[in-house]
Amino acid sequence: MNFQNEKKLVRDFYKSLDAASGEGITSVLKSFTAANYKWRAFHPFNLKTDVQDVSDNFWQPFRHAVTNVQRRMDVFFAGDNFIDSGSSVWVCSMGHLMGLFDNPWLGIQPTGKMVMLRYAEFHQVVDGKITETAFYFDIPHFMIQAGYAPFQEQTAAHMVQPGPAPHDALLFEDADPNAGQSTMAAINFMIEDLGQWQSGLPLVEELARSWHDDMVWWGPAGIGATYTIARYAEQHSAPFRAAFTERSGTGHIARIAEGNYGGFFGWPNFIAKPTGGYLGLPPSDKSSEFRVIDIYRREGDKLQENWVFIDMLHYLKQQGIDILGQIKTVG
């Protein structure tokens, strides 16, 4: 249960990456990653297996567009992977990349003002190298800050989202293993109890089995953030369940916990059909993948806060709507 080597590697990687520019970014990526490196990200970047590609298509254009970038990290923890019975170690980070939006990015026009790219990231570390990364970031959230309105309707609130209420989630030192086991148990119970939408209980009662009444759900742009079980049920969970049918099982790649914090990601997490219509769109029988990172904070034996990253652009692209293509055409 000692993750100091893995944590140090990722922190050193961030320090070097954040200080680099241009082709120096490529050098940092090559230095810290393994030869068979995999990098998973949201649309339009998707899966990449070459660090030069990652540098040329994401990091260098982003750093040109958003200058004076600061990494404002709210969550940092590590853990043995529950999905492979603990045979791999992953390090998780969450926060914002803040800077000045000075040049176009993905067709989004600059404002010259502060902007934040909301992100969550999982790194698998093996023998002193990063072998896999899941780097999920909320591009629609970025677009809204720049004055765009990428969605027809949003059921909950849009805001730049804070980190955990106790401000205790930067676990640079390893936490009590017993606390991590309790957090994993709470996450697993929630997945098993809520994950297939089949309990038969009224929704608020079902949610109360896993969540505190004053829970906070920090959802992605397009859905938004919501507070308390009752409002979460009204503003996200009930509309989402009503919208989708034929939901697949859960396809997580990594699920870890340390201290009071835990999370997971999948590629995809699940597949479902929006037969009830969603995001203001009409019903559809087109199955869509959902790429998701969830980060949780536990209090006692229940979950208290949840930060959720969903690749909404990928979802819409599968439904025939190319948000980034539309703004490039207009631009």
C-alpha cells in the first residue's frame, strides 16, 4: 500500500510538462512514458499511441491557445486497481488548467480572458514509467466560458467547479489503507445498487442507500451541477434514466481508492440508446458510447461528492451532431 514512487513520478511529470513548451513538451512525454504508451482522451482526440501525436495534436496547440497555464489541482491520490485484482497501480489527478485564452483552439475563438479547462486524469505506472493515461477534459465547459452555447438545454447548473469541501484531497503522502478500503466498498456498493437501474425502489429512496441527503453532483457541461438527493434526482438522474434504454453493463478499465477519495474510468463505461430523447434532441435508436471519469468523496459509509466527466461531444457525434464541426464552419 505504498504509492510514493508512483506519486512522485506523476508529480515530477506534471512539473516538467507544465514548464515545457514547443517540442520540449514532446521530450517530456518521451522521458516519462513507456514505449507502448496509450493515451485516451475525449473527442476529437480519442485514443493515441504515439507521444509525438499527443504533443502535436493536443498539448502544443492547447498551450499556444491558452497561455500562462497554471495547473490548479484539487484531487491527487493513488491506488491498486480493483478491476485487475490489484495487479496495476494508477495515480489520479483532478482540477483545472487555468490560463489566458489568447489564440483559437478547436475552432473556439479566443477571448483574451481567463479560462479554465476542467480535467481528470488517471495514469498507470509500471517500472518507473507511465504506460497508460486517461485524460478526460470538459471542452463544452471551456466553450461556455468563451461565450458559446453548445447545448439546447441543461437540466442543472453551469459553474466553474470547486474541489472537495474539506480541501483535503491532495494525498501526496499515502493515506490509511483502511480508509481507502471503506471508500472502495462505498463505490462498489453504489455501482452494484444503482448501476443497472433495477432496484424497483422510488428513485430518491434508491439514491439514499448510497448517498448522503446533502450530496453534491458536479456534472459535465450539458448536464450541470446539482445539490441534494432530491434535486439530483429531479435535475439529472430521473431525466437521464427516462432518456436511455438498453444500457449495457459497466466497462471500467481502472477503479481505485485512497483515503476518503476514489474513482474510475472506462472506454467506454457503458452503451445505451436515447429512446426517450436527450439534451433537447428527439428520441433515437442509435446506440451511443459513454466515456466517463467519476471521482468520489466518501463520508462515513456513504458518498458525499461526485465529480463527473462525460464525453458529451463524442455522444453527440454518435447521434449525428458535430458541435466542433459546426463552430469551425461558422468561424
